[in-house]
Amino acid sequence: MSRKKLAAVLISAMLGSAAMAAQAEEFHTVLSGFGEVGVLGGVTGAISTDGRGTLDLKLDRRAQTLEFKLTYSNMSAPVIMSHIHLGQVHTAGGVMVFFCSSVGTPPAGTQPCPGAAGTVTGTITAANVLALPGQHLSAGDFEALVNALEHDTTYVNVHTTTFPTGEIRGEIRHRDRDDD
């Protein structure tokens, strides 16, 4: 192979790798009780809890997938469910996507939640996006999920038996814009 052809192949490979790397976008949040807005016993607002968590998301636009890793610890009681909500800061919104659930009849393929501490991982696709008619979201609308993430209108909630409306919460933000 000539040097020119070899150089062209190497440059093409490097550009292809750069394009693939540019496909993945990352989102992140830190969860605590101070972000909660749930109602318990008629009281609305933050919760004083030792519960903590983190959520990392990796979006692949080309494949239309969202890999997730949710980790939580020191919860006051067993976790009963966790999911992404469509809602702005300090407001409640509907459930877009489940991470885990140990109660009721969750959407097909939803894994059970680990007790009061644990990690849940997986991949979200269009099939996991739930309908929210009151918020004009159709089931399977992966692009709407991506738009909500990019416009800072999503949060993750971790619900426990002690705090069924949510014990810890975090607003999901683009990793490159964490300080916004």
C-alpha cells in the first residue's frame, strides 16, 4: 500500500472514530432528599434523609439508546421504584421511563429494585418510553425523551416504602453543562 493510501486510510479511520465518539452524549445527576417535592402527611417539600444517589446516562443518537447506571445508598427503607419524570425543577411530572420497580405491575422488562442500597443498569429504547397524554407525550417517542433531557425538564426519583412519593430526587443535566 502506498504511503498516500495508508495515510488516507488512517485519517479516515480517525475521523470515523471521532464521529462515533461525538455520537455519545452524557447526562448526570446527584440525588438527595433536598430536591424532593413530594407530599407526605400533608407536608410538601424537601426531605431530611441520609439517602443519596447518582445517575449517569449515555445517549447514542444513532442507535436511539440511552444507557443508564443508577446507584443509591443509605435509603430509609427498601426502594420500591425509580424512574425518569417529565417535570421542571421543584415541580412534579409524569413518569417517562422506569429504571426499576418492586411493586405493582411495572412495564414489561422492568427490573426489580435492590433493597435500600444498590445499582441498577440497563439500556432504554423507544419501547421503554411511556405515554403521558396530559403532557402530550406519546408512548415510544424516544425523541421527546431526548428533547426533555436536553431542555433540562427531567428528573429522577427514587421511591421507598417510607417515602412512597419519593425519598431522593435529582434534576438530570447534560454532563457538559453541569454548572449551568
